[in-house]
Amino acid sequence: MTEQQRYADAAARYFEAWNATGDEALGKAVAAAFDEQATYTDPLADVAGQDGLAAVIVGAHAQFPGFVFRQLGDVDGHHDVARFGWELVAPDGTAPVAGFDVVRLADDGRIRTVVGFLDRVPAM
């Protein structure tokens, strides 16, 4: 597997986790995407562990019911670090929220750390 494929696979699992619904599906998707000690930090959250990540995902779904996360552009990376853009898409196809994440991969290809940035947020 090439390094680029490793980054792309990690990002695909990341979006599967963020789009998972239901406790069982979410738990499996988070475990597949993130290692046990994973950390996630963005302007709205700072959590550690798979349970913390799952709680942030559940919170996003509660705040934006029916929305899905979608990758923007290609994944770029070097060494064990990758970056990618994303947007949160409403049922009507609009995308009021967009951001950019930088992730560090563990040896097994799962994500160890996420540092997220919000580029576009709706006015509150």
C-alpha cells in the first residue's frame, strides 16, 4: 500500500465514523477509524479516547440532524501526518459548515490525533 493510499483510507474511515448513526454502528466505525488513545481538538471540542470521540460525533448529529460530512478535495500527507478538507451537508444539499483537519496516524493506520479547524460556520 502506498503512503497516499494509507492517508486516503484513514480519511475514508474518518468520514464513515462521522456519518455513522446508532450506538453499535458508531462504536464500530469509531474503533475502525481511531486508535484507543486518540485525541480530537477543534474550536468546539477537546476530547480523548474513542468514547470521547463518539460523544462529539453524537453531539454534531444532534445539532445538525440529517446532515452528512463529506470530504472536500484530496487527502495530502507526509510521514504519518495527513490533511483534508470537509463540509457538513444539509439534506437540501447546502453546506453551511466547512473545515480542515490535520491527523496523525498510528502504526496500524488508525488516527491517533486530530486537530480541526472551522473555515465556514453559520451565523448564530
